Amino acid sequence: MSTETTFLARVKSSDLWYSFTRHRTAQGAALLLLILVLTAAFAPWITPQNPFDPAQLELWNSELPPIWMEDGQWPFILGTDNQGRDILSAILYGSRMSILIGVGTVVLSLFVGIGLGLIAGFFGGWVDNALMRFADVLLSVPTILIAMLVSAVARAALPDHLKDVGAGFVLILALSLSAWVQYARTVRAQTSVERSKEYVQAARLLKVPARRIMFRHILPNTMTPILVAATLNFGMAILSEATLSFLGIGMPPSQPSLGTLIRFGNQYLFSGMWWMVIFPVLQLCLLVVSVNLLGDWLRDALNPKLR
């Protein structure tokens, strides 16, 4: 039996898979999220235009309503904006950027939070106090304010030709500065409990290096709450990025996210072109709701008290 076949067999026999196959809401959320991610990933192949390539825009196609309304035209299913951009194409391209920033924020936050949480919980003492007091300071400042400060400093520090190119990386860094704290506190609490158990004491007696004990022995036993937190924080990262972009300090017009599209569309909400803002808002809601529903299911499925 191949390794791949063995892995699939283990997955299908796991309690998590059993719970997923009997949870209709989780299945629906997973299907919706899969569709949203795939359509965003393959946007260049399924959209009628690259909405941010000026060479593909035609002004006589501007301000077209959705196709089911009078004056709607194919292939602009959800209509166009005042510059002839296809709204559906803009949404799918914007979703790519929002998803990438959400994933990048979660990955960077996990890397920093898990590492610092293991160090604080394993060594304790002044190391634990210093790291956790620093985390408390960050928690006392709203995430949006930290992100705004970092974005403002980056805009002032970066040269003009790098501001648009590096906007996504700046947002990931800005959102991760406060997001890592939750992971660090969770891992630190779990590590403080695990380090006093017999298997850790035995490893210490055998002179196993501290790094190996932390990452090979303790970390796997702390992953359950981390997976749940990462799933839920993915949705929060997307919302935070959309908020910053809506305020005008997130993604630039040359690399728009869903928040940028909502900011532009909001200017035309009361001029009759409601489709410019309603459909990006709907896409953002579907994306965040599907992630949150999956996170809620995962939290319940991994809770032994609810099995």
C-alpha cells in the first residue's frame, strides 16, 4: 500500500473526517470557500478582462448595469464601473489579493506566535514575564491602530516606486504585529502544562536539546487550539485588511483588494450604480462567513467534551 493511500485511509478513519461528513453546515461552508478560492485563483482564465489593464478597458462600456437589467450587456454579468471595468472581473482579482493577505498574515503570525509562546512557556521566569508583558502592551492597543501606524510609517519610509509593490507585504506585517499575540498566549499556556509532564522530564534526563523537546514533543500537543484560532483569524485578517483598504491606507488602486473596491464603489452608491459596491460587499461577506463557519465546526469537532 502506497504512502498516499495510507494517508487517505487514516484521514477517512479519523474522528475529524467523521464529524465533517455529518455536519451539513461545515460541508456547505467548505464547498463555498473552495469555489471562492478557485474562482479567485483562476481569475485570469475565467474573466472577460483584466480590469486593471488600461489597454483592455473601453469607455463606451462604462456604467453598464448587471446583465439581467435593462441595458445590461454580455459578457459584463455584474455590470461595469465608470471606467468600463467589469465588476465580476474586479471582484475576482480583488479576492485574490484579500485571500493572499489573509493567508500571509496567518502564516507570519503563527510563525512568530508559536515560537515565542514555546520559549515563554518552556523557560518561564523572566523570559516568560518579559514576553507576556510585551504581549499585554500590544493587546491594549486596537489592532486597527497598530496597522494604521505601521502602514503610515512604511508609506513614509519606502521610496515612491516601492510603495505600491510593497503594499501587500506592509499590510501583512502590520496585521501580524498584533495577531501573533493570541497564538503566543495559547501556546504558552499549553506549554506551561506540558513541560511538567513525565515525557518532557524524561527527555530532559536524556539530555535532549531544548529546541527538539519544544518542537518535536510539546508543539504537537498544542496544535488543536492553534488550528481553531488560525481558521477564525484568517477571516478576521481579511476583514481587517478590507477595513484598512476602505479607509484608504491599505491596498492601492493598482493592486486592489475587496476593501479597495468597496471604497471606490461607495462613492457611487447614491448615484444609481449600486452594483459597484453591493457585489464586492457580498463577496467579502461570503468569504468571511464561510471561513467562520468552518472555524466554528472545527472548534466543536476538536473539543473532546462535545464528542
